[in-house]
Amino acid sequence: MTYQLLFVCLGNICRSPSAENIMNHLIEQRGLSDSIRCDSAGTSSYHIGAPPDERMRMAAAKRGIRLQGQARQFNITDFGKFDLILAMDRENYFDIMALARSQQDKNKVRLMCDYASHYPDQEVPDPYYGGESGFNYVIDLLLDACEGLLNDLSDAQTQGE
């Protein structure tokens, strides 16, 4: 059975598509593409259909990661499609929780930084209005958090076998 992950930020052009593509990169490196699938969405409708932000794509490319995809808005039906929903910050978390229809839906929602081990951040900062260093920082933070998330999922799968 394929485990489905959804990464969510505000506009789905910076943080969540970066997390989705970084996670796909790590999944591919570990040969787990058949068992884990990723997607991303935004809580707002600001950028529907837009590709990942060019500044974010440049920061990811420096680390050998290609950002692709098109922005879409989080939908209540996503609770049924995904096993784990990862919010980039508390505002996204609360926006998602407000749409939850049940405790089961709520149990699927976590903060992305819960999985970071090398950074003290509790939220992934939005680099949209900042400079190049902010985009680089977000990529490094997401690499750390995605690595931690993948380790967590791998441990859970190993224990479940």
C-alpha cells in the first residue's frame, strides 16, 4: 500500500512545493518511490496553477533538486486522500484543522518542523518577501525536516512488518 503525504503552506509556490520535491528526491534516493507518494497544496487560492517560485527553484537547484508542479488549493477531500498532512507553519495548521470533519482528520495533521533535528525552528518561515538567504535557509530546513520525516516513516514501516 502506498503512503500518501501532503505538504501545505499558504500559496503553494514556495515552501510546500519545495517540501514535496525534496521529499520526492529523498524517496527516490532510497528506492521508496513505489511506497510513498507526495503532493502539495496551499490554504489560499492566490497562485492556483502557478509553478514554484523562481527564487525557490534556484535555491533548490544549488542542491541538485528540481522543483516542479503547479499550485493548487487545499480541499476538504484531501483528508480522505492523504495519510499525513504537513503544515509549514501554525497558521496553515490552524486553517487545515478548521476544515477537519473528524478526529481522524485532525490526527493526520502535523507541523513540518516536528521532524527537523538540526534546526530549532518550530515553523518553516515564509521566504516570499525576503532575500536569497531566506530561500536558501528554507531549503536547508526542509532538507532536514524531510530527512527526519522519511526516517520516521521508514522506522514505522520496519516496525509494522
